Amino acid sequence: MEIEVLEKNDVNMRLLIRGVDTPFVNALRRTVLAEVPCMAIDEVVIIENSSVLQDEIIAHRLGLIPLKTDLNGYNLPEECPCKSEFGCNLCRVSLTLDAEAKEGTRTVYSGELISENPDIVPVSDKIPIVKLVKEQKLKLEAYARLGKGKKHAKWQPVSMCTYKYYPQIKIDSKRCDACGKCVEICPRKVLTKNVNKIEVRDLIVCTLCQDCMDVCPQNPPAIDVSWDENTFIFNLESTGALPPKRIITEAIKILDKRLKEFIKHVKVKTREKS
């Protein structure tokens, strides 16, 4: 297997993965979505709420605020030595909010949540929680824990995780008359017309729609769009809870562990039958 980083920043990562098949890439994608843990608010104690939103709605909105995550400093609740349903400082982070509209209408934002751990805070300070009109108050205490996306979407560390086959575009220069129809119809501007020749401008953004083949006046088409079944473009967009590189690294560790467990069970069952 070969991996090439095509694009990387604080939130996005695009990889070119060669020498694998669809089941492997899909297993990696599902592991990212369902198994890589991150922090999210799990319980909320409402002390005072005179806003127009019910307590349950506010708790739900708080749960969907992405929190920066420290995987090394905290345990999953089910793996924590405390074995307490209330949690401890190794598996739970407390955040408080005390907001009041004194002068007029105001919006309460995620940046007003005060965390006991400065490393576990909302990814953005500008996520609106509720609007308060004059003399309305909202006071609460929230508890964040590590969790996995398979239990609830608020624990997914990514907002997007997809893959697609690596495109292959071949243009028969002998039969192509460079009419330009394929260039005009392409929704992602993959092709370009250079003098009397059609060229591939950006292969990676091709969606494999094959509209260019359908519009080609030649029979058979002078352009052929296909894909490499063992090469994939893997896209990942983090919510900001974890860096993209850490998400991929954790997903590979989890997938590797599960595969080893599977092989171990297969060997045990094989011995039992023999």
C-alpha cells in the first residue's frame, strides 16, 4: 500500500491511497465515523432557564458543539478505573455557563462556556446557543465525556469523510477534433481546450460522471473516462475536535486492533473444529 498526501491543513486532509481494495477503504471510513472517540457534552444540569427554549432543546444544542479533545489525558467512561456513572477527573470535564440579558436582547455564544480544563473548550467561540431578551437568564453546568460516533453523531470527530476511485481519462488525439463540447459540459472543469487539442487540467477533481463521453460526437467517443479499482482519493474534514492526522492515525490503530482480534478468533474456532 502506498499513501500520498495531496492536501493538508488544520481541518482538511486529502490522501491518495494505492494498492488497496474497496472493503479496506470503506472499513477505514467507517472506523473514522464510528470508532474514533472525541469529547462532547453528555449531561447538562439546568440551574436557571427563563429563555423561550426548553431545557431539553438547550441541552441538545450544547451536545452538538464540537469540543477540542485530549485523547491522552482522558479515558472513555467504560474504560475509566473509577467505574462511576458520575465520572471523575480522568473521564469527565465540567463546563459552566452563567448568562443574563440586562440591557436588551442578546445572543449567548459557545465562547461563554467556562471549562475547568482550558484544553477542553469549544472549537469556535461564535456558535449561538440561545437568544435572551431583557431580564432573561440561563445558568447551567455541563459535563463532557469521550464517546464514539456509533453511539451518537455528536461524538463524530469529522463533519465529512468520503472516498472515490482515482479517475483515468484517455483522449484519442487521432479521432478527437477538439470541438470543445466535453470541455463545456464538464461540471468540475476537468478538461481544457489548448489550441486544437483537448487536455486534462485537473484529474483529481473528476467525479466520474462521464458526461464528456455522452456529449462527444464521435462514435465511439474519442474520450474515455474510467477508474483504477485499487487506487482511491480519501477525503476527511475534521470538526476541529482533533487534527485530521490524529483522526487517521487513531482509526488505523483501531482497525488494526480489530483485525488482529478477528484473526485470533478465527484461529481459535478453527482449532475447536479440528
